[in-house]
Amino acid sequence: MIEVQGVSKRYGGVEALRNVSLTVPNGKTLGLLGQNGAGKTTLLNIITGYLAPTAGRVLIDGYDPLLEPENAKRELGYLPEHPPLYDEMTVEEYLRFVSALKLVQGKAIPAHLREIIRKTGLTEMQERLLGHLSKGYRQRVGLAQALCGDPDVLVLDEPTVGLDPKQITEIRALIRRLSAGKTIIFSSHNLSEVRQLCDRVVILHRGEVKLDVPIGEVGQSGAVTLLCTVQGSEKRLVAAMSHLDGVRSVSALPGAQEDEVALSLSFDPAALPEKQVFTLCSAMSTPILRMARCDDDLEQVFLKAISE
Amino acid sequence: MEGGFKVTTVFKREFMAYFRTPIGYVFIGVFTALSGLLFYLNNLSTLSGELLIFLSQLTLLVMLLTPVLTMRLLCEERQRRTDQLLLTSPLSLWKIVLGKYLAAAAVMGIAIVLTNVCTAIIALYGTVYPGEWFVGYLGFALQSLAFLALDMFVTGFTKNQVPAAIAAFAANFLLWMLDLLADKVPAGFPADALNFISLYGRYEPFILGQLSFASVLYFITFIAVCLTASVRVMDARRFSQGGSA
């Protein structure tokens, strides 16, 4: 079980995490969503004991990684954002080294390595130098090292980032197979990945937890979300759209270009949102540059969470 | 012996890494070649059988070259982000630092052993007294290990290897020269303190063929303090360093 209790992290004047609390029960998979700079990697680094929090604490199966590192980290496998590989070692040498670090008994290492290498599809690569591997295989070796010692808790930081579609499918399938009986927390930008693999989702935005719900409860509001980009004043547009029929919420999304406003609008299902927005913008002489319904429940929830 | 086992694991990887990259070969090659040159200038060309003088002159080489061995130990791990593997494993910082230090010491040990070719040449054409040989090499080895420990501590502050090596060389030079500096400050506590710390001052009895237990104890304490400081630097970084979020 992973328990994060009121964790804050400050780098000089920058507050990377603010009072973050979450729990991943045994055998469950938690997906950590957030934009770049949301604090995901910092949080995962704190969970694994690589960084110390400014306030709060983390418990891995009841042990604090900073105070009782040997107990806490014995059951921890970590795949950081950049796999920690020694380029001058072969795949087999590297995994043997990591197994020894994770206290696998010497006699058990060969069988343990065979199992991990088979699981991660590295059989043909085991004699290759790590420095000669492609990005996809480096990621696989990173995942393989996280499995050394057969840890109960896996922390994976964007495990599929930078991979091609085939590799992404393979890594996801591997994580799905591993999730049986393991406690997993992983960060991702990919909403469909989180939906496929997780029992629970946490959305982190600017260092704060904006949402923490079981994946099954995501998108049960029955609302229709419209995403549109309009040229005009944000203040005027938000105020005007708030008075449309059946509107539940209007929020401006970050990242729009100058003179443009990106809006997320939530409507009752019967409200004819496109027609109303078109009519209003036409009356206000504010050209609509893009408009689309957002059919993805998780995407709607994510956009709403980060725009609040 | 779980703890010892884990130190051995780090030691083996680090030692192997020296010889999977050019660093180990370059260090041993350059050290051996330059020590051969010093031996030629001091002993062969002057027909001198003075082993201890030869060893004392090797100190300059050690000061110059130990940063090459230590610059990769901590800062390269940070640069390549492989420290995330070590620091999230069930391994104490002490064992990580000790394993790495012993690997660098082992490479240094090979270089020191190879200088005995010069001893053999002296023995072939003159006389090498076993006691003198023992004391000379003990002092030389302890001083080399002290420089390694100091450099490991200094290079732990940065993740860029070139500034790390330059800073380590500067630290070596400063500590070695402290006794000269002591002559320039007022007599009393400052001068005594500088003389006490100076690595050259501590090495001097060995050059004279004297086995100084005070110096042996000093070098061992110095090494322990530097390694402890390296551990503290790594530990403090958990609280200060930034993530990529």
C-alpha cells in the first residue's frame, strides 16, 4: 500500500507540490494525470525516497522511505522518466546488478533474470550493450529493472512516453499483466492509457490534487462538454456564455494564443450547445475558430479539473 | 553479510565501469608512463637508488590524476540520472559511497603496484631495504587514498565532470600546500592548525623512512571524514534538488 500524507515540496520560491494526499490500496493501480509541470515526477520521486518532501510524509507498506529506507525500498520498483541505465553494461549484466541491489539471493538470480527477460521481451537483446539499444528497448529494460526483486509496489513515471504505437501497446499489455497482485502508481499524459489500466485516477494540477476518484465514477454527470476556441475577450465571453440555456459551467482553458480564448463549456444533454454558442458568438462578432464536442468522459473531467 | 554483499555489488559495477570506458586504462597508462619518466630523471639518469625520494615525487602525479578517477563516481551518476536507481534501492548512502570509493581505490592500487617495476630495477642494480619499502609504500598509498576521498567529496557537489575535476585538483593542491601557507601566517593557532591539516606535512615522516602512527591515524581519519561528508552531500541533495516535474 502507498500512502501519501500531506506532502508539500518547495524548490526555493517555487511550490512544486501543495499538501498532496492520496492512497493506493494493495493490488490496485492508480493513474496520475497532469500537464507538464504539474508535479507528477516530483511526487513520484518523493514516493520512492529519491527526494525528501518539505512537509508531510510517504509510507510504503507502513515504512517511510526516508526513515526506514531498507524496509520501504525492499518492496519498491521504480521506472523513472528517463530509465537509469549504464550504457557500458549489457542488458543481462545490468539486470543482474539490479537484482543484487534488490537483495535477490545469488543462486536465485539466473532464474529470476530469465523470468524478467521473458516477461519484458528482451530475450534477443540480453547480450547487447545498453548504449546500443533503441528508445523502445531502453524503456523495456527500465521496466525490467523495476521488476527485479519482484517488488509488491511499482512506481512508473510515464512508462510509454516516446514509444511507437506498437511498443506502447506492448508496454501497456505488460503493465496490465503485472497489475495482478501488485500495487501500481503511474503517471501519464495519455487519458486512454489511464482509463485502460487504472482502478483510480488522480489529477494533479499546479502541485495540487484536483480530483481523486475511482475510474468507474469518471464522467457520470451526464453533461455534454463543448470545447471551443474563440477570438475575443475572455471576460466578456465567459460572462455571456454563462447565461446560455442549460449551461452548467464555463471555464477558460490555459494555453490559448494571444487574442484567442479556449473555453470548456458543460451543458445539459438537451441544450443544443453548438447552436447556442454559434448564435451568441455571431451576435458578439467574436469569430469561432474551432468548436468540437468532447466525447471522452475522462478528457472532460481532466479539462474541467485543470481549468478550475 | 547482507551489508557487505551490497557494498561488493556497487564495487564490482564501478570497478568494471573503469575498464569498460577508457578512464581506467588512461589513468593507469598515464600514471605508469609519467612515473617511469620521473624514475628515469631521478634514479636512472643519476644512478641513484633512492626509492623514497622517487615515491615522494609521485605525489605530484597523484594530485594531478586522482580527479580523473573520482570525477565520474558521483557527478556522472547525476548527469546520467542513474543515481535514481541507487538512491531508490534498499541500499544506504554509506554503502553506495563506500562501494564507489573502494572501486577507485582498487584502480589506484593497480597503478601503485605497477610502480614496483621501478623498485625491482633498483633492487636489481642496488639495494632495496624491506622496511624502507614498506614504510614508503604505506605512506604513499595512504596519501593517495586521502586524495581520492577528498576528490570524491569535492566532485559530489556538481554534475558536470570538467568543473568537478578542476575543483578536485584545486582542493588537492591547496591541502598539500597548507604547510607552506602556515609559514606565512602568524605563529600560534592558525599556523599550527594549517600544519596539522597539511597532507604534505603528514607524508613527510614516511619520506624520511619513519613509520608515524600519528600520520597513519590522521590519514585514516581524514578519509573517514571525507567519505562521511560525501554521504552528507548526497543526503542533503534530496532536500534541495529540483525535479523535472
